[in-house]
Amino acid sequence: MKIHEYQARQLLADAGIPVPSGTMVTSINAANDAAKSLFDAGATLLVVKAQVHAGGRGKAGFVTLCRTPEEVDEAASFMFSNKMVSVQTGPEGLDVTKVLIADGVDIDKEYYLAITTDRGNGTNTLIASSEGGVEIETVAHENPDAIKTVSICPLAGLEPYQARQLAFDLGFVGKQVSQVTNIMVKMAKLVQETDASLAEINPLIVTPSSEDFPDGQVLAIDAKFNFDDNALFRHANLREMFDPSEENEAELRASEHGLNFIALDGNIGCLVNGAGLAMATMDIIKLHGGSPANFLDVGGAATLETVTEAFKIILSDDKVEGVLVNIFGGIMQCDVIAEAIVSAAKEVGFTVPLVVRLEGTNVDRAREILVAAQPELPTMQTATDLEDAASKVAIAVSATCA
């Protein structure tokens, strides 16, 4: 599960990590009120940031620095009335329904700080770089030596000495060291307590020196958190942060029925049982010149109702111009899939090519069901194996498009 930046900043603040003050708003009037309040409190610079589950906001014009209430009004009006389009949203873009109005800060230096799971050694790992404010992938490609990592012990957590050494390695000096050490240790504890799969501060900044902070103040001015869905039952406060408006509607619908579904950009819908088989199916579709429209794993314990719902979800996508069913029946019984195909045909109809490959438990009964239902499924073909199935659906879709 993902959350918005304003929510991530609040988690950091609650954990004792310093962040600039700010307010999330959902309208232009509320943005103006928040700006007035912050300016009246002494702010001289505000930042207006669209709250969406996608990166590239700054390059898309959805992060704006403002020095007057009029500039805040103009920025908020633009964001609420335009879709944000970036490399992460695709050309369709995202509607902006929430905006963060926050104190702006002067920046002397930017850093990158994150904690995620290293599946190679089975621990959470702290990742840091002295080159913050840009995509970490770019840093990894252009200057890999700038990225430092520290494995976090599952029992002891991040030790202060590890954080201090990392601070020195990153180039922090003077009282900055104790500040960033404190931030790292608290961030590691927060990740452990919330079952976060990713916590990212980019950038972590140092402000210019001031009377209160002669060596500058270390602040988190942007944050991102992802959480393990399987652990959310332990965190009622985190579940309340879920924003369904930021999620794919079909994926939400699938999750309600216990289906593993991810929407893709292709035109061949896939219904498969088993994640590995689903990945192989998508690869072979690509090998034969097709393009998968989704990843859909019905699992091994799906019922007639859930499989029927899976077909409805696939066929509700206007981009789908063909459907490939690839079932290897172990726990999942092939005749259940066959009955679901017939049920879906009666409820929503198959107007696009349908290729079915079934093997395993009750496959003979399944084939009898499909043969009997052939008059109701004029677009259906059966396949002898996965290679044959992928070839047939790719050819059928190509012929339909032509």
C-alpha cells in the first residue's frame, strides 16, 4: 500500500524526525486559507505540491515555490484543474484532488535516504547518497560510488555507531552528524514498527547556517512510504491512510474478490492460475508478437464466482482485443474454469477472440463443457499447449486489428 507525501511527512514528524510544517488541502479556497495562515505565522516562502502516487511532479510543473498568496492561488488553481502527466503516469495523466501547502526552506545541500528490504541477505537495508534530489536510479547508473548501504540487524535494529559512520561517509560535519544520526535511527525504528517495505526521504536537506543551527539544520522535505499489504491487519492507523482514488479501479475490484490483478498496457487479457505460470504466459505472448493487457492470477482456491468475476474484469478493459486462458489444474480444477467461461459468456459475452488451454485436474470434464458450449462461444478456440495458445491468440488479435 502506498500513501501520500503529506501522510508520510506526518509519520516522520510523529517519530521525531524534523519536517517543515504544512497542510493538505482539497480546494483552491482551502489552499488560500492555508497559505494565509502560514504567511501570517512568519513564512516567507511556501511550496505547493500535488499529492499523487507518482513521481516526476517537479518536472511536470506540479511542485511550485511561492512567495505571495497570489502565487499560491495561481499554483493551486493550475494543479486542481489539470491532469499531472509525467514519465510515471503515462500520457493519460492523473487527476489532482489533494495539494500540500508547506513551508519552503533554503537548501545548502541535498541527500538521499531510504530503507527497503534486501532480499539477497534477508534484512532491511539503509541506502544513502550524498546526491539527493534526483532519481536514485540515475545516481546508481552515473555515479554508483555515491551510494552507501548498511544492513540493519533484525533484532538490534540500526545501531547508532552505524548511523554515525554513515553520516561521516556522506560528508556530514559538525552538529549535522548528530542530527542525521538521530534521523536514521528513528527512521529505522519507524520502518520496523509499521512493517514498511519502503521508506524514502528525497531529499534530506541541510539548511544554511543560522543562529539556532550554526552548522545548518537537517530536515526531511519530501517522503515516500510503501507498506506490506499482508501486515496491514496490524496497523489500523495505516489502513485509514489508503486512498482508493489513486488506485486502478479494476485492481481494487479484483482485490475485493481475492484476485491478484495488475493492469498493463497491452491488448491480450490473461487469466492464469499461479504467479510463475502467469509470468511465463506473458513472456510467451510477447514472444509471439502479442502484448499482455494484464497479469491475473486466480490462485488455486478460486470459485466459480471469483473466476467469473475475473473474466468480467478482463473484458471491462476497452483495450482488450483477445483473451488467453492458461490453466494447469492442480488444486484449481479445470472444470471450474470451463464453467466460469460459459457463465461469463452468458453474463457479459465474448465478442473478442478467446483461446483456452487447460491441463490437469478434471481436464476431460472441462473439455466436454467447452465443446457443449461452443455455440455460445463462437470466438473460442482451444489449444494443445501454451506455445500453441500464445500463437493462436496473437494471430487472432492481429487478424481482428487488421
